[in-house]
Amino acid sequence: MSELVVSGRYRADVAHGVMFHRFCGPQDLGRSSDVVCPDELEEIILFVGPDRILPPREWMRRLDRRELRPRDICVTFDDGLRSQVEWALPVLERFGIQAFWFVYSCVFEGIPVKSEIYSDAASRLGGIAALAEEFLRQCPAGLLARLDSAEFASYSARIQIVAPFYTAHDIQFRFLRNLPDSKAVFEDVMDAILAGHGVDVGEVAHSLWLTSADLVELTVRDHYIGLHSYDHPYDMASLSRHEQERQYGRNFAHLEAAIGQKPVCVSHPLDSYNHDSLAILNGLGIRCGFRANSMESPGRGINPSSLELAREDSANLLSMRKGDETRQSQAS
């Protein structure tokens, strides 16, 4: 879905979601390319066409009846971040748009997701690219050597297609962050870097995520709250079936208790899932699932099942919009 701008309009040839993560105020400087401000959210909505954006209830109705059309779009938010309610929700309400909100559960039990803390703290330290560069300078040689592997080459090639807005250092940083066998080493280095800059990890975590009351209020307003695992593992597909059942079972039980109804949707953390994941989600009654990007499932095409629906990243849409404006300016 990378070539969708035609004559100043966004054109999609497949039903898909628009994916958002982090938001900030319009005055915030040094933010990363994957952080969106309210004005940019409005630009994206106008670019894709607000008339094409379905509310979750209608999206689910069409999905269940296999009536989704190529022009259909929905809005999705991952990770249950407070900035989404603070900065994005008012924009959605001006347009009368409801969205899917995918939430992991461990933070409601006081267990922070460190990767999100690092991303948030990066905004205070010149952006994620600057933080990534500092990490790479301090990274232990043994961990840094993993960047010479075929595994990293494959990861880098895929990410450059999916998220062309990431810098080379950002891709290296994310790859090392995601390695399950060196998580403790990575976090030790990162915690030391933040402490050196006077950033209190606990203070950042305190106001980073949504509360149960927020989930209830969103549900009352006809937004849909969905699964995003218990503690956002970097590689869900590498976990045993039992571990995946624990991830999604605890997430499901928490959200059902919080909002008073069974969740029916999911987004796959970091686009990692396998046949076990899909079987577990089907067993929980999940009817709608989103990938983390718009790339085809290997060997299966785009939107191969109702649990593997495509999404386009907000940063890619902003890039498309700016490119379209440039073409229009040159044409005039």
C-alpha cells in the first residue's frame, strides 16, 4: 500500500486500518518521526477522507458479513497511551470518528513496559534517533556484534520497506532492543543512559498509560477496546503455545473485567504471530485482528484472514500527503 496517491487523493485497493501510536502537543520539539501532533492527525484524516472512515461497530458488521469494501478504512491506536486520549481523541470527536484502541494489561498491575518508557523519554533527549545513537555508542561489544548477523540483515531489509522513515541507527536500536536473550543487557544500558540525563523511569511510567476509567469512557463513546497481549513481548511468534495462551488469556480477562464486555479484536504486537496465535485468538472469540503494517503475509497475500488485516502507518501517510502536495505545487 505504498503507492496510493492519485491526483491529490488517497486511494486504497484493499480495506485496511490506519495505525497510530504516540502523540504530542504541537509545541513539542525534537520528537520522533512516529510521533504525531493533533494538526497532523487532522491532516491524515482529511487526506484519507473522513467519509471513508468506518466506526468500529460498522467495520465489525461488514467484516463479519464479508462486506468490507476496498475503500473502507478504520482508525487504530496501539499500546493504550495517555497521549492518545489527551491529543488525538479531541480531534476524532470533532470529526465524529470512533476508533479501535489496542491495550496491553501489565501496566494496570504496576508493571511498566520499558520500551515505551524509552520511546517517551527520547522526546526529552532530542528524539529517538539521538537516543539510539547514544545507546549504540555505549552498547557492549558482544551485543553490538549481533548487527553483523544475517538475522539483522533480514530484519533491516524488511523494516526499510515497512517503515522507511526509520534511520539506520533507529533500525539497529530496535533490532537489539527486540532480542529476547539480551533484554536485560539492553535495559541496563538504557536505564543508565536515562539516569545520566536525570530521567526518572518511575516518574515517566506514572503518567504514560491509560487508566481503567479511560477504557470505560472510550467504550461508552462507542470506541472498541481490544487485545494487545499482557506485556507486549517483542517476538510473540517465538513463544510456546502455553506462553501465548497466558499472554492473551490474561489480557482478555483484564479487558473484559475493565469494560464489562468481551473484547472482539486484537492487534499483533510488532506484527509477530503464528498459527498458534491465531488458534488461541479464535478460541477466545476474537473476530478481528490487525497486522502492524500493510505488507502481505508471506505466501498468503494482503488480508488473508479476518485476524490478519492490513494497516498503514501514520508516518507513511504523512509522507504520502507531503509528496502529493509537492506534486500539486510543481504541476501548478
